[in-house]
Amino acid sequence: MQSKRPCESRTIMTDMVLPSETNPLNNLFGGELLARMDRAASIAAGRHSRHITVTASVNHVAFNQSVPLGSVLTVEAAVSRAFRTSMEVYIDVWMEDRNTGDRSKANEAIYTFVAVDERGRPTEVPPLEPETDLEKERYDAALRRKQLSLVLAGKMKPNDATELKALFMGKQD
């Protein structure tokens, strides 16, 4: 299976925050943001795998900044690592002030998707070849996150989590 680059999965969705999507403080509901991120991440995972994809987990969400009514919101998603049948998708959320054009990073998230066939069974996905420094950093960190998740779920012994161990103990031969 031929490898792909993160840029081949990149998905960018831009929309405005409307009154029906805000809480009593006139900020975007967190659930609305989660739905937007899930859609963008699903498209990115589908572009990488060229299969139906399902959300396996929401590994990390950081609501760093409130998104006020009227803001222009851009959700950027790209596959950060591909495993056998799963893909980690890193999502950056940018907020733009309509009046000034100032753009700032508001939030980020990391989702995991699994590619499935027409019967809903997991199917293999292409490997990923990161190119930029940021892509390489996210690629390397994805393995540590996966190992941590497997250890916490009891599906991997801590001693077998070599990348995770190296993070805390330094690389050992």
C-alpha cells in the first residue's frame, strides 16, 4: 500500500458563529465545536484511507479560548499518524475577528478514526509520511499517545510501551 502525506488529507472548514449556536454568554457551545471538529476530522480520515471512517475516540480537546458570536471559525484537520486500521487526526481551530481580520488559535483536538469496509469491519489504511517539522513532531507524539491509551486500557504492558518509557526515562538500549 502506497504511503500518503498529511497534506493529502488536510481539510479546512470555515463558518461563522451564529446566534442559535451560542450559550447565554454569546459564545459558541462546546458541543457545536466538537461536532464541527468531528466532521472535519472524519473528512480528513476518509481522504487518507479512501474508506468509510468512524470516530473511535476523542483523545484530547482543549477549549483554550471562547469563540464569540459572529466570529469566523476555521477548523483545520489532517491525519497525523496512520496505524494498521486507525488514524490519529490532529485538529487546529482558528478564530478570526470579522472587523479586524486578526486570527488566533482558539482550540485544538486529537481524534482517532478507524477505517471500515461496507460491512463495518476494520480495514487497513495507507502509512503516513510526514514532511514538515510540525508533521514529524505530531507523528512521533501519536505513537506515545497510542501507547499510553493502550496501557491505561490494560491492552499493553507498561514495559512494552517503549516510546512512552523513553519519554520518561530516556532512550535505553
